[in-house]
Amino acid sequence: MLNTIFRGIFDSDAQAASAISVGEFLLCLGVALLVGLLLAGSYTVRNRYSRSFLMTLAILPAVVCVVIMMVNGNIGTGVAVAGTFSLVRFRSVPGTAREICAIFLAMCTGLIAGMGYLGYAVLFALVLSGVTMLYNCLEMGSKKQEARYKVLHITIPEDLDYTGVFDQVLEEYTRSHELEQVKTTNMGSLFKLTYNIVLKDGQAEKELIDKLRCRNGNLEISVCQKEAIACEL
């Protein structure tokens, strides 16, 4: 009875004989969900994350697994699936390199599980999750260096020529600085400048802001981490 319910209505007898059974389908799906939970759990170790991103990591391997099982060697179906996914436009901003890597890792485990190599899927997830947590605990890239990379926003009045007006102060407190963006605000009465800077000393941030305030008429100034301005997936 179950074989009849889950048989494709366009399948021939030969195709039905080689189709995936309900037990095999549930087994692969269960392993993919288990691997997804493992990946989501490992990502929470010393990472900033959102609830929606963790749910994506947990479910994505199962989704990819089912797609691969349904294609099951059918070239025509594979082309159709590729075309369908190419039409999908993700309505989210680009994530960080770490988030993109986690997404690819989840997709890869789903591919392995969908091909039927359940042991390799679990092994791959365990090894990569362990390595990821190890790197996070070792703080590869050094947070001391990350703390020096900042994004500086300076608001100035429209009658102030911003060309080079802050260069002397920035050269004193930063290793490098680059003007990334200039835009008008408050109906054109103000300009907002955006700089990418690398501080010489992370403890001298307040001194830098105080000196900049003397040159921009004490208007708004903000400093933030580069990662802090990137929206979540």
C-alpha cells in the first residue's frame, strides 16, 4: 500500500522497481536533520548568530538531501531543478564569510546524505564542526586585530569642505584611512562621510572622536566594528 501511495504517477514499472523506498527516504531525511542540528549547534560556539540563521543551518541539509534523492540519476529532472534554483532570488543581504562557509557546509552534508552515504555525511559533519569550534576557541585572526578595524561616520555641515579637513587627525590616530562614501542627509543641509579606518591604538578611540568633534561643529560622529554594519542573513 505504501509503495503505491509514494509511487510517481508517471513512473514506469522499471522506474518504480528502482525507486527509493519509504524507509530509505525517512532514514536519509532523519540523518540529514540530525546533521543539520549538529552543524547549528557547533555554529553557536563563540559566534554571533540569529535564530533565523540557526534554523536555516538546521533545515538546509534535509532540503538538499530530498532534492538529490528526488533527482536520483534523472538528468532531465536535474536540469529542471538547477533551472528552478537559478530563478530563486534570496531577499537577504550578503552575509559574512563565516556565514557563507556555514551555508556551504550544510549544503555539502545534504548532498552526501542525499546520495546515500549517510556514514560519510555524519563523519564529515563531525570533523568539520569540530575543526570549526577549535578555530573559534583558538580565536584565529585575533580579536586584538579585529578591534582596530573600524567604520567611522562623520556628519558635517554643508558649507564645510570635507576634502582633507580630517586627514591630519586621522593620520595621527590611524594606520590607514579611506573615504568610502559621501552622502547628503537632513534634506541636503548636512553631509555624512564614511571612512574605513585601522586604529593605531584601540584604546585611543575617544581621543580620536573628541578631536574630530572640534572640526565638524560637534555634530554626530559614530564608530563601529566592520562586522557590526553587516546585516544578518
